[in-house]
Amino acid sequence: MKPGRYSHNVINARRRTPISVASATSLICASCPIKHMKTVVILRLKRLNYQPNTTRHRMGRRVLVVGGGGREHALCRALSASTSINEIHIAPGNAGTLHYGTNHDVAASNIEGLLALADHHDIDFVVVGPEAPLCDGLADQLIAMNIPCFGPQRLHAELEGSKLFAKKAMDAAGVPTAEYDVMDATTDVDSCLDARSHEPWVIKRDVLAGGKGVVVTSNRQEALEFIDKSIQSDGHVLLERFLPGEEASMLVVMDKSGYVCLPASQDHKRAYDGDTGPNTGGMGAYCPAPVITESIHEKVLQRIVHPMFTHLSSMHVPYRGVLYVGLMIDAKGDPYVVEFNVRFGDPECQVTLPLIEGDVGELLFGASNDTLATMDVSFKDQHALTVVLASEGYPQSAIKGRNILGADSSQDTAATWISHAGTTHDSMGNLVSSGGRVLAVTSIANSLEQARDLSYLRLANIELQGSHHRTDIGYRAL
């Protein structure tokens, strides 16, 4: 058996190891389709005879990237380097994505507007950044128009949209995760808390909550208040067993034919140094994450990734896109799933894509057309690190509209560059902040130390009144 190839017909992509994703074995369909899903036909389906394939009908493909954050800027940067991409359209984009394509004033939540945009510009495939449009069925409606989509359909998007749905999927696949209880208005909440009183309580809302749907606390009153509010608003809430250990993330590009595991990364969720302060969307990340050793990597593949691929493949709807696997590695080196997301992480995307050797455009287009089986993927033997610059007041109440100096893309190099997130131009053409996480500086180098130093050196030349950033990104590995 060749290195990197597995007998169960999917393969493990490693740094510097070329791989081919073999065809996945056909599996019996056993699924729970989403009920009452509304089908909205807004546009004439002008491509009724379209069959997904990798043949270009023009000099290059037109891609629509949905979203306007740092993740989408990173995707645009990677796609712009693709020899197969001719035009990049972004909806809505930000001040940085303008460097790579055309921004359109269509919100990521405007499904009808996105469909009209894709139709009007004869888009060849769509790459969806945020999770909400996927949970709202964007991929389903694009596929109905015969436009391939990198991003799963609504059925699979529930892996992120519903914590309970994800837990049930993990149970069905035999994937290791924390034990949990579902609590509703009829539950004896005090008894449930008492049963787990020897550890912090982990409480999760069962809805998309913009990163604010999880509370980890040892304060009983705080736990009770969060549980009560969640049950009132959502009908039920999850109480999980606390999993001690070290976190990491693995991004798995997947389609009907197989999957490719990208290098594991590690992000920093807390706002301030030393992992203190409130949770955020992410204040920085680095890749690869040394906590994922060779042996742990094998466990993740065998215990988590392949069982989930098999489970998802058994459904009538293929999973096409990226599956974000949030991991907890315990003291024994055993991996558990903390959460699934159905899109690239932000800022994990910024440090993972630059390590892909080859054409990212072909990879994403291939996954949207079930042709991963035809591809070879390898990774650079380097390290990437990104540091996020946030507005004053973030994450509670970010102050917006302040001038940003020193963030010109002309200063970007092959080793260090800026990904815009919450940025725009004012009426005078000045670059100003428009969100909580404003931008991120990413560097790639032969060592993590070098990547860290390059990122902080570039960040020191950027001015934004009242802004803050963490100074210890990568400390776990260093």
C-alpha cells in the first residue's frame, strides 16, 4: 500500500505527500430529509441540460464568493492564484476583496439576490463562506439552477445549525463526543446540574447564535439563567459533559467521491492574552498544529473523519464542501468532537489555504462537482500564522467608522499579507473600520517563529485608534 493511501477508498492528505482521493464505495441511502423545506423558483432555469464536469466553456471560470469577512478575503486571494479562474465576484465583499474581483451590494442573507446575481453573471460555481446561507438552503437552490456550489445542502448544514442534530449524527456514526442531556420546560434542571456539579457546566443553544450560543461556567446562577433563557427562546438546550484537553481544528474537503484532510490548525478564541476575556470569533490562528501528532492524526481519521464521511455518504444528498471538525485532544491523546461547522473557520481559513500546494480553485470546483477522486493534493512543508486586529470595544460593542492607516495591499508580499474583514471605504475613499474584527495579518515561513515575527512586524505598522490584538498567538506551540 502506498504511503497516504487507505484501503477503505479515501485517503489521508499530509504535508508534502501527494494524494489521490479514490472513489468512495456506494452506500445504502438512509436519511432523514428536512421536512417542509420550501422550494422557491425565482429564475428561469436556463441551464436545464447542464451536467457538472470540469470542462471549461470559456477561457476561465467565473466564481461567486458569498460573504464579506476575512475568510472570504482569504478565499479570494487563493482563487485569484488559480489558473482556472477568470472572474471573481463577491457578495457583499469588503474593501480588501476589491483587489481580486468585483464586489456586489448583495447581503449573504439575501438568498434571492444571490441567485439572481449568479444567474445574471453566468457563474460557473459558488463558494459559500458563512454558515447562515447554507442553513437557509442556498446550495439547494443553486443546484436546482444547475450551478455547482462549494458548501453543503440544507440537510447537511444542520450539522452546524443544530447542536442536537450534530450530536445525533455523531451517535449514528459512532464518533466520540461528550455525553449530553437535552433539557426543556419539563426537565428538572437542578438535578441535571447536580449530576455534573464536579466539573464546569457546558451549555449549548440548539440554534445558530453567531458564536454566542455556548456558555462554560462553574457559576450555578449563570448556568440557570442561560438555560432558562435558552429554553424560553429555543424550546430546549443541551447540557454536555466538560471535556478537558487541548483544542484543535481540522478542515476536511469532501464530496460524494471522497475527502481530503487539510493540515490541522489551532485558533485563539479568547479576546486577550493568556486565553483570558470573553469569547470572540477568533483572534488568531496557526497551522499546522503540533498537538495533532502522527498518531493522533490517525485516530482522528479512523475514529472521526471516515465514520462521518460514511454516515454522510449514506444519505440521499451528497456532502459537497468543507466539514470543519472542532476537536478536543485529552491527556491520553484521544480525540473527541466538540463541534462541527459546515464552512471554513475564520481565521483558520487564513492559515490553512496558503499551505495547499497547487490550485485551490480546482480543488473547490472539484469538490462542488464530485471529482475529488481525480485530484492529487499536497501541502507545503511550512508554517502559517495570522493575527487579528479588532476594533475598540470588541467583542461587546465595537466602535466603527475609524480611519485605518498602513493597510495598503501594495505592501503585501509573498510571505506576509493582510486579509480584510470589517473594512470599507468612506465617501472620501478612505479605508475605515466597519466591524469588530477589522483585518488580519498572515505570514508563511519555514518555522512558526519566523511566521509569528513577520506577522507582528507587519501589524506594528498598521494604525487604528483604540484597536487591540493578542500578542501571544501561537504560544501553545512555541
